[in-house]
Amino acid sequence: MSWVALLDYGSVLIFALTGALVASRAQLDPIGFIFIAALTAIGGGTVRDVLLDRNPIFWIGDPLYLAVAAGAAITVFFTAHLLESRLRTLVWLDSFALAIAVAAGAGVALNLGQPAPVVIVMGMITGCMGGLMRDVVVGDVPVVLKQGELYVSAAFAGALAAWVARDVFALAFPALAIGAGATWSLRAGSLAFGWSLPVYKSRPPRS
Amino acid sequence: MSWVALLDYGSVLIFALTGALVASRAQLDPIGFIFIAALTAIGGGTVRDVLLDRNPIFWIGDPLYLAVAAGAAITVFFTAHLLESRLRTLVWLDSFALAIAVAAGAGVALNLGQPAPVVIVMGMITGCMGGLMRDVVVGDVPVVLKQGELYVSAAFAGALAAWVARDVFALAFPALAIGAGATWSLRAGSLAFGWSLPVYKSRPPRS
Amino acid sequence: MSWVALLDYGSVLIFALTGALVASRAQLDPIGFIFIAALTAIGGGTVRDVLLDRNPIFWIGDPLYLAVAAGAAITVFFTAHLLESRLRTLVWLDSFALAIAVAAGAGVALNLGQPAPVVIVMGMITGCMGGLMRDVVVGDVPVVLKQGELYVSAAFAGALAAWVARDVFALAFPALAIGAGATWSLRAGSLAFGWSLPVYKSRPPRS
């Protein structure tokens, strides 16, 4: 199995867990859990594959991805009540899924020989779109829009790091590991220590 | 005309009626009716065709689908005030559209020789995505998320039934009819008799 | 550069400005500005290209589009506080972006020799989808749904005008200019003078 496929499996699994946790907050039935979990898990990679005209889409070529998402959803349906804080678990799982998916998206674009802007955008899309779809469908404020948190910015930095590292090492694995590591470090630093970029203020401080 | 194309026409017509009813609740103008009706009517099948890389997309190859959706929208614009309950009509029409679209989606995937998980997911996507887009765009709670109702579950069961029936009968029409029938029976049972699956409860009853 | 590519550049630039203005209202950070600006700027054309199976998608074939969107976003991040009314600026910029994007969408479909309904729908999709995605993601009421305003209707009329003009003149540029002009005139008339189509009333006046 290629590194990129392994990353896709990892992000599908973890994003599916986050989708199922959101389904638990919406009190859905088991098929509802699977629906939201699968949408979250395969959403970003599906948009990536459609845009890059990959054929077949990754989960159509290998439906095992769907089984992974469904299994994760059912597991959460029966175990979520054991968690101390579902919201906290959701946010941290989402940070891992984001990091892995950014690397998977950048890796696919790198393998296709795409130029840097496309590599970076595909990393961001693969990382952010699944969670965005999950949040829009259930009516939550999309996590990509949370003020004062690094999310899209972490994805951007990680995808950029993956592209730079690939140029330096000319090897796929270290580049993707660096991309995932950079994304996760920034996202985790934002969650744990409040790292953020300055946000737009409509009334800037007087100079 | 193939059975699948006939099912596509049927689901386009009925989903367009539901979209136009939603437009009437949002008090849009006639072009707004056509917009929401067309989005609902062709949304699910469009996602299906993009994912399966069918070319052209069904309504680009045969723009008559668009005319059907537009005609349905205009008809509703001038007649919706005659209905006793627009919401009740909407919910029941939606159940028929769901059933027919699930069969159409599964039928397309079966014709392409896709494996069971892809057949089932394409049935669910074709059935659920149009209504999901309609509800997200107008800001309603998506009907796929209604607690204590069978919707995604009905689509899942119907698509599964279509796949099993195709395996048993090796004939397209009975399989698709069984898929549509199973979907509609479950959805209608949920609407009329409150059939549902157990939903996730954060505090499970003590045993 | 073809007329259609020029229109795509124009609509990407102006839609990116509108996306960044929406990001300023949501008080995002600079990468958040770029994200919403790019989603708005390339969203409609991306849907058009995916549906028409154009390969590559316009901004994957020429990543300069992404640079234009990012540059517009950063410019707005540093200058939006100079505007007297960001909402007013947003609405008027959006009217120009709509007009140009409708022409770009219709132009692509005309170049591919698509029939009239597909030309019109592609004009409408390219014009309306980017703004629709922008509004759905940030949780605003989509501008396409604003009651008593011409928006989708202006896009429809402009795309229709482009198609008729192409038939009359058999030349691309005048047809696209007429399409953009018709769209903008109707949208601007709606904003400035309240032009509208009759909307659906659940209780029609007694005759």
C-alpha cells in the first residue's frame, strides 16, 4: 500500500470518528451516524479527486474505505457515552484528522506532478472540506471559521511544508510526515496555548 | 427509454415539486422557484454522475430534464395556494421522490457493474443529496437529520434491497421496483406510524 | 488570452473582493480571508468545469487565478476599514462579479457547442454558485434567496441574452458583453430602484 493510501485510510478513520461524535450530539440513529461519518470521512478526498479528475474516486476504487467509516460510526454509537467530554474528544480527534488529510491531499497532488499552488490547495481542500461539510450539514458554525484559532492556517502551513520538504528531500514519506507534523503542531498549539494570527478588526487601534 | 432514465425523469419531476414548495415557503419569485426546484431535482443525480465519472451528466446530455423541473416549478408557483397543507404535501411528495431516486441511483451503479457498497452509496446519494442541498440552501434543518424518522435509513434499506433483488432476479426492473418500494414503505411507515430506529442517547437508561 | 479567460480573471478578482469583505465581517485572520475569497472566486467556475468535464479545471491549469484571489483577499484585509460601508461595497461588487461570471459561464458552454438550456444553466451556475457557497459557509442568508430582489433572475436573463446575441451576431465578444450588461443592468436596477418580479404569496389577493 502506498504512503498516500495509508494516509487516506488514517484520515478516513479519524474523520469518521469526528463525524460520528457530531451525530451523537444531534442524537441520530445508527444509519444517521454512518451518513455523517462517511460524509466527513470521504468528503475532502472526494472533492480533491473530482477536481484532479482522478478516476475512480478513491473510495469507489476501494470500497473498504466505506467499511472503515461505517465501522467507526457504529463503534462511536455504542461507546460515545463512555467519553468524559465528547466535545473535547471531537476537537482533538479533528486536529489529527486534519493533519493526516492535509498530508494525503498534498501527497496526491505531488504524485501527479502538480505545481506548488495546486499542491497547497489540494492539501487544504482535503484537510478542510470534510469537516466543513459535516458542520454545514448539521448547522454548526464551521470549525474553519472559528475566530482566533489556527485551522485553515494550519492546513496551509502544513501543505506548504510538505511541498518544501518534498523539494528538499525528493522523497515522499519524510515530506508528508513533515506536512502532517507542521499542521498538527500549529492546530494543537492553537487549541492548547491559544496560538493565533491577528484577526481583522473593523476599528483598528489608533497608531 | 431505459428504466433508469424513466426513474430519473420521475425523481426530477417530484423532487422539483418539493423544491418549488420550499420556494413557496420562502416567498421567492418564479425564477427563484425554478432555481430551487432544479437544484433539488438534479442535485442528487448530478453528484452521482460526477462521482461515477459519467459523461455527460444526465441533464447535460438531455436538457429535457431541465424543462421538466422548470415546468414543475412554474406549476407550483401558480397552484400552491390551492393546497390545504403545503408542508404535508411537501413531506409526502419528498417520500416518493426519495424512493424513485434511490432506485435510479442504484440502477446506474448496477448498470456500471459497481460492487455492492458503491451501488448502495450511489442509491443513498442520489436519493438524499438533492433534498439535502435544498434544505441547506434555504436554511432549513435538513430532512436527513430529522430525529426519530427513517430517511437515510430508508434510502439505505432500499438501495440494499435493490442490490439483493438484482442478484436474485438478475433483471433490472424488478430489482429497481423492489428498491423503490422498500424505500417508500419504510419512509411512509415512519411518517404515518412513527417507525424509527433507536437514536443515540447521551445518558443511556440504567439496565 | 481568450475573452472567456479574461472574464474568468475579472470575476475571480471581484468575487474574491466580496469573499474577503464577508471574511472581514466574520473577523477572520488573513488565511481565513484567502480561504473565503478563493472559495467565492473559484467556486462557480469550478462547478461549471466539473459538470462540463473540462480538464483541467480552470484554476488548476493556470494557478495564477489563485494568486489573484489571494492578492485580493490580503488587500481587503489591510484596507477594508477605509470603506465607508462594507455591506454596501459588498453588494455592489457582487453585482459586477455576478454579471461577469454569468458571461464567463455562458461563454464556456457556447464554446463547447452546448445547446441553449445548458448555456443558460452554466451561466447561472457560474454566476450564482460562488456567492451561494460563500453565504452558506459563513451562515448568511444566501443572496440568491433575498426576497424581492433580482439575482438568479438577472443571471437567467443575462445568460439568455448572451445565447440570443451569439445566435444573432455569431461573434463571441458582443454576445458576452451583452450577457454581462443585461445581468448587471437588472441586478443594479433591483438594488437602486427596487425592480423585482412578483413573489409567491401564500394568500393571493381576492380577485
